[in-house]
Amino acid sequence: MPTKSKNSKRDLRIVFMGTPDFAVKGLDVLLNNGYQVVGVITAPDRPAGRGHQLNESAVKKYALKNGLTILQPTNLKDAAFLEQLKSLNANLFVVVAFRMLPMAVWQMPEYGTFNLHASLLPQYRGAAPINWAIINGETETGVTTFFIDEKIDTGEIILQEKTAIGSKETAGELHDRLMQLGAELIVKTVQLIETDTVQVIPQSGHGDLKPAPKIDKETCNIDWNADIKAIFNHIRGLSPYPTAWTILVNGDEEISMKIYEVDMKAIDHDDPVGKVHLENRAMKVAVKGGFIYLKKVQLQGKRMMPIEDVLNGFRASESICVR
């Protein structure tokens, strides 16, 4: 990184906004590059676990360790919060994996508010771009920084960085790579703002735009009637979270099963869709165009484990299947 010169560069006072692990790397890289972070905005503590103890966000935990000023508003339009935010005298807001900001917030800093998004905008606007890129079988994705405007993920693009998606890569693996790639892009973006050399590109609102809406339980339910490649992509696109699931029907017993890792083999067969075969300590499911081999699963009430461990002592009926 170039040595900063007070004569040629803006003196930045940054407020960072984010909540999950994905955002922590961005905050970390700002501090490690010597930028002044005058405040951190993150989600309120929430009850979690059986004891319903309050759980702090990943960003809050990091901010506490580094002695940063923390604000945790429940309402981003609250007058008291807006006054606290103004009192930090920040001139740049950096947003990573946070909620939608009201205009009163994103218009506040002199040098603007930019967001890091885990896709190549305008594709995959929305809450789950990493998952949907893999589910849809994309071979390339990336990260984008853009200035926030009044809509969701539509602002003018500052920078983008592309990366290939591995043919067997899971959402979790891609998440970790984009987290690092995104952190590097944050620094490059801040450097442009610091030197007043940003050249923005308006986003296209036309063409074949693919959305990335929030994923719910039904989205995770596997459609075994789909094409073999679509099923394979669906499972890896939801692994390890929120995780694809199905119902394993073993005689009169129906068991909910999460599926974390699979392989596939394209081959002609005459089996009905969903029929399960157990052979050589392996479990495979017949689908259109071949078989899906289950590698790591979690049966209801159990922990995640390799299929070999699941099959220890497992008694299968002749009609075992998934649906």
C-alpha cells in the first residue's frame, strides 16, 4: 500500500457497518491498513441457544477486542441513534453484510456510503448471492463495491473483482474466498476515495438479471425430479448453511435428513426417481440421468457424519427411498 501523504490524500474518518463473520474481515483489513475507524454499527445482541443467552455478533466481538466505539440500534431511523452517529464526525461509511439503510443514514457522510456485495452486480442482487450463484450453476462470480442509493444493491459501481467457481465448490468454501477477496476490494475502494480518484459505473437495470432472494426452508427442500446436475448444484449451493434437506422413507419410518456433501455419476438406469441403494458402505439416490452419492448427512436428532458412520447398524427396507 502506498505511503499516505496528508497533502495529497483526504483524512478519512470511517464508520463500519456489519454483523456476521463475512464482515469481520473487511473491518480487520481497514484497521490493519492504518485507517481510522471511529465507530462500528452492528446488530443488537440476540438470545441464542437453549439457555437463550444474549449472543453478540461476530463484528461486535471483533470491535470489542480492538477497543472500537460500538452502536447497536434497533431502529436506524431513531432520532437518538442518528444524533449518536452524527457525533462520530465520520466522513465515510463502509457497509458489509448489514441491513438496508435509510436515506438519513447513507446520505450523512461527506464522501458517501459504499457497500461490499458478494456478486458481480447487477447480477444476484439480494440477500443470498453466494448460494444462488452456485445453485444456478454459475462458473464465475466475484465481489462488487458500490455507492448505496435508495434501492437494494442498485447504486453506482466503484470496483469489481472476478473469480472462478470450482465445479465442486460449496457455498461455504466460496464464502470464505469471497470474504478475503472482498476485504482486499474494500481497501482498494477506500484508497480511491481517499485520493478522490473514484470513477463510478452506473448499473444496468435491463437484460437477463438473476435475483438472489433470501433462502427459506422450502428453498432447501431437494426436488429429486430435477436434473442430476441441478440437484448436485442445489446441495452444494446450500452447504454448509442453511443446508439442503429431504425425507428419507425407510419402511414405515420417515426421517428428516440434511445433506451436506454429495457426488454424482451420470449413467443410464431404469430405477424410479428417489430410489435409494445401499452398497459397499455407500448410499446413492437414483435421479434423472444418474445417481447422487451421499457423502455427509445429518439425520434428525443426530450430528452430521460421513455416510459410512450413518450406515453402521442401519437397517434398510427393500423400498427405501427419498422424497
